[in-house]
Amino acid sequence: MSYAFEAEGLVKRFGTTTALAGIDLAARRGTVLGVLGPNGAGKTTAVRILATLLRPDSGRATVGGHDVVRDAGQVRRLIGLTGQYASVDEDLTGTQNLVLIGRLLDLSRRDARARAAELLAWFDLTDAAGRPAKTYSGGMRRRLDLAASLVGRPDVIYLDEPTTGLDPAKREEMWGVVRSLVDDGSTVLLTTQYLDEADALADEISVIDHGRVIAHGTPGELKRIAGSQTIVVRPTEPERIGEVADILRAGTGAEPELPRPGLLTVPVENDATFTAVVRRLDEAGIGVVELALRLPSLDEVFFTLTGHGAEEPTEVAA
């Protein structure tokens, strides 16, 4: 299997604190690897090693087949990095920021300006291109920061909690950008504390806690860790909730729960049970406004794995 980047047994200590305790990470080309964990889990430390900004105490990592320690210069030609906070020069305009980076990457002045214009248009910043970055909103700065990481057309892009501090609408915009990057052939490592973000974007997820990978898989595979699937039913006629409960009880052998008025849920072990329940509801002439078979959420998975929430800080520094 061809990996865009791969890390094996990474260990990093800061004094007496172990930030990474032997983690393995890998992403197939053209996919998104979500690295999920609370503050202090070690996510940012892992990104910094993969970006050649830190040396591991032990273990190895490669990007595009190049070792991040021995071939750091080659690795830097392949990657783009956007950290948790915008790193653009606030006194320069949007265009000037991107042209500066292009020139540092040995683009001609003409090519640097062309690339800047292309990226500003892609991130809907053309109208603000001539304004100092300090006049940009938080969302605009994040988009400019991401544009800056793409000037060199990187094969691998590290997004370290890119939506930190953004409102829900701006987070959705950033999600669209990530999907576009992958559609263009890039490989993305996305670190996040937001479980819905990992669920929406990642092809595979590595869950990190206290510097260790404690689970890895697709979102669907991880959701199965938290237990059985759940049937959710809301009848069109609330007064028939008792009949629905009887059907669920008979079909599953479990006692339905009423988490909210008019809504019943019951755990099931397989898809066939759901099919049988649907058939019995139809035979009874019971209409529904909500009917679903769902896996546990990533929030439930994370709590099952760690015993705490995704945003709860740990003692390990990142």
C-alpha cells in the first residue's frame, strides 16, 4: 500500500513529560487522516515531527518516502502546514503575504503573483487582497493562512486544528476547503478536538490519548466500538407511541427507551432486526416522521475509549 506519510513508534519527551509514547500514524495518498484527541494528547507534537519542526527521540517518520530527519529539506518541499493560529504577517496585504511565500519558494515574481491571485480567488479573498491582514475577520485570516500553506502546491497538507475559534458557519466553509484539497489529489492530516469534524471529513481516524494511539479505523469501524446499533422511531401520531413500543419490544427483545417525548429508541445487534421492525410498523399502519438505524456517535466512542470527553485536558503537553 502506498502511503503519503508514515510514522512508526514516535517518541518525544519534554523533560520529564512524555508527549508521544510510541505512536504509529499513516495515510494513504489522496485521503484525509483525522487525528482525534483532547488538548495535550500529543497531536501537535506529532504534526511538528512530521513537518520537520521537531526531531523525535526515537521512532521514524517518512513523507513521500523521505525521512523527516535525514531528508528534511526534501520533506519540506512536499508539505504545507497550517497551525492552530493564523501565522500571516498582519501588516502585509493578502497578496503581499502570498507573494512573499512564493518568492521564498523560488517562484519568479510573475509566477508568485499569479499563484497568489489564484489562491485568493479560490478562498474568496479577492476583494480583500489589497487590505492589510490585520483588517481581516478571524475566518478570513484562517483562509489566508491556509492559502499560504498551499502556495507551493504541496502533496501533503497538515491542518492542526484549523477550525479552532471559528463559528459554525466558518467551520463549514473550512470543511469545504478540505474536501476540495482532497479532490485535487492532496493528502491531508487533520488534527481536531471536534468529533463531528472528524466524522464529516476523515477517511480514517487515529484516536490519541496521553501520547498513544488507542484506536484506529474508519468512522464506521470506530463507532462499532461503543456497542450496538440503535433503532430510532418517532410515529406520526404521538398517541400510538405505545403500539410502537410493543412492536420494538417484540422485534428486538429489548426494552425501548423514551429519550424525548414522542421518540423511542432501542438497541439492536444486526440490520435484519431493523428490516423486521419496519415491516411490522407498515403492517400496523403506523406512519413515522423519523425512522433510522444509527451507529453510536464518535462522542460515545471517545468516551468509551478514554473515559472522558474529547475537549477535556490531560496532563501530557502537546
